[in-house]
Amino acid sequence: MKNLSIEQIDRIIEMAWEDRTPFEAIKYQFSLSESEVIQLMRLQLKQSSFKLWRKRVNSGISKKHLLKRSAVINRFKCRRQRTISLNKISKRSKNLK
């Protein structure tokens, strides 16, 4: 496994859990293949959580593979999502407190 910081591992796990973030986006951002992401998830999650994640990824609910996605979805992130910078909370959500 590559030398990843705790922040990078957290972000990869977050991206892996997101249904609309494809493995290709993780590869683009962190240079980890799908099999490396699976290995990371297996090491970082509890066994039951890992099994739930794998079941979800393979069920068709998740659009983790670009080939399985609708052509309408042509971006890695939600339009409303702020540019990610070390997982900082956006200004909008800070104002909601």
C-alpha cells in the first residue's frame, strides 16, 4: 500500500462509500486501483462494514463503475459540493449551526 496520510485514507474511504463517486475518480486523485481501494477498505473497516460495502457496490445501487453508469452522469461530484480541501467543512454548513 502506498504511503498515505490519515487524512488521505479518510477521504478515500469517504469517496468509496459515496454511491456516485466511481473508482476511476479515486484512481485519478490518489493513484489507487479498484483492487487497492478494496484492500484498503478491508484493512480499515470492521469486517461487517466491509461486507455491507462490498454488497452495496456489487448490487447495482452504487454507480462505482463508469461502465455501469448512465451517460447522464458525467461528473465525479455533486454540483453543490465545494472544492475539497483537506475535508474542511464548507462555509454554508458552518452557518447552519
